Amino acid sequence: MDSTVQERHGGLGSYLRLLRTPGAKGFSGAGFVARMPLSMIGIGTVLLVERETGSYAVAGTVSATGAFVQALGSPALARLIDRRGQAAIAPPAALASAASLVGLILAVRFGAPTWTFYVCAALAGLLMPSIGSMVRARWSRIYSGTATLHTAYAFESVVDEVVFLIGPVLVTFLTTNVAPSSGLSAVAAFLAVGTVALCLQRATQPDPAPPRGGSALGALGVPVVRVLLLVFIGTGTLFGSVEVITVAFAQEHGHESAAGLLLAVYALGSMIAGIAFGAIHLAVPLQRKLLVLLGAMAVTAAFLPLAGSMWQLAVTLLVAGFSIAPTLITAFALVEDLVPAELLTEGLAIENTGLALGVTLGGAIGGPLIDDLGAEHAFVLSSAGAAAAFLLAVLLRRGLRASAV
């Protein structure tokens, strides 16, 4: 497929046509449920651990440990999924991850040694499948080489944003109004049920692809994967720092329970832009489009440290969110365009690894910055992450055009 998306069959009706694809509602719906933990696990862990230990430092590092280990382990798990099939690998991994989350809840609630928090969080992250990559691989199996794949990836990015619209509000409500452990309990349930439901739908899953000759690096042997890995670390730093700093910002302003709503506004801006972006097929090279979108992300994120009230932050987050989904849609389309089919799930998972590493970095640095500077000024980290993503893409833009080696 040429890396210029051709203009055809645009409009919101393209989403309706997409959902009439046999099996689409089932696997995308199950994928939605299984992806809910993405938007809930970080906040849920921080809120639970902080409430039980009184330490944001412990809470933040436990959450970051899970995210970091997931980032490191996800590509290897995705490679197994590519080679042996989604149904063979993902369900047992997801069930083990959910069990580890239950272990974390029990360890925190019953006052186990602090090191057990880190062990449980690490196991949960290590065994959590990259559900978004699995769902996108199914769409690629059906529509690879067609303009419909752009709409499919846009649709899944919108689903991601709905997840991030609902998840933070839900986990904050459950943790603060039902029980401290109820948020992570919901995460474990969504992960287990959603993954099993997805993998029961075998008609749409990609066929297992035994390894062929080529680079021992697997998908990392493809230049675009390496470049986007670095770009996504910067982007993830933006996401991770916004999550942690927004929670602290709301607490500093006496509205802790509104933290989820603020993050939902961020996701809402992304979702609105994603819907519009997916309905329009522009004859613009994907590489050029990505650079423009990353530039827009950097510009809008630069205003985050200027927000001085809850309302100002809400508006700034809404505007900053407009560039998120279009950027991710375009980046994933580049991966599909340039990565061999037998490495696609791994390639997509590596980009998610970049995001996860960045989220971990943003959370780990954001916590101390909050303590030293206050939440408002700590948003400088978010601005820096977005700027770094843009600059890396510009400096390494040749790798966004190269095909597999």
C-alpha cells in the first residue's frame, strides 16, 4: 500500500460501512472491554496505594513499575502472538495478569511488605497483552492495502479515546466512593473477560505466522518502527505526566474527585478529532501528515503550564487533545504500511511499548516535580515530552520513509 492515503468514500457513513464487516462488532466490542484497563490501571494503582500507605512516592513508583515492565515485555508477548496465534497466547496471559492485580490488591489492603506491591505490579504488567495491537491486526488482515484500513484504524483510535473518556472517571468513582480496591478489581475483570471474549472469535484473527528469514531484531529491524519507538517515548511522556500531574492539580485545588473528569476532557478532545479525521481521506503522504500533527501536539501542550484554575486546565486539555488521536492513527498507519504482515502485531506492540515507556517516564519524573514545583509548574514536563516527540520525528524523518530491511 502506498503511504499516501487516497481520498475516497469519506464521511461519517464510512464508519457504518465498516461496522457491517462480518465479525467487526464482535471483535472490536470485546477489544473495547479488554482495553478498559489501559485507562484505569495507573490511576487505580496510585489511588489505592496512596490511600493505604499515605505515600505518593510509593504509589507512583508501584504504578510506574507495572507500566515499565509491561513496556519491556509487550513486544516479546506480541511476537509469540504473531507466531502462535491470538487464541493460544493471549487468554492465559491475561488471566495471569488479572490474578496478579488481585494479588496487588490483597497485598496493599492487608499490609504486606512493600516489595510485594512491586512484584505483583510487575507480573501484572509483564503478562498483559497489547489488546489494541491485536484488534488492529485483525483489521489489517481484513482490509490491508485498501483505504478502508484508514477508517478502521481511525475507528479503533476513537475506541481508545472512549476508553480514556470513561475509564478515569469510572476508576476514580469506584476507588473514592465504593471501596479503595474496587477500581483495580474492575480492571482485573475487564482484562480477563474482554481478552477471552476477543480470542473466542477465531474467524477474524490473523493466522499464526512462523518466523521467516530476516533480521534477528524482528520488527525492530524495520526503520519506521525504531523511529516511532523514540517518538512515542516522547508522546508517552506527555500522556503519563498529564495523568499524574492532573490528579495532583485537582487535589491542590480541592477537587480530587474531579481528576477523572479533567482527564476525560482530554480524551474527549482526542475522540472528537479522531472521528473527524477518520471520516476524511486526504491525499497527503502519511509521513508529512505525522510531522504536522506532532507539531500541533507540541504547540498545544506548551500551554499546559499556563493553566491556573480547574476551568483553564479543562479548556487547555480539551484543545491539547485534538491532536492526539489523529497522530496515533497516522503513526499506526505508517507501521501497517511499512512492516511485513508476519511482524505487524509485534510492530504495533513496540509502538505501544514506546508509549508505555514514556508514560512510565512521565509518571516517575512527574511525581518529584509535583513535590518540588507544584502541579501547575510540573506541566513543563508534559510540554517537554511533546516537543521532544516532534523534534525526534523531524531529525529522523528519513526513517519514516524507509521500508523493511
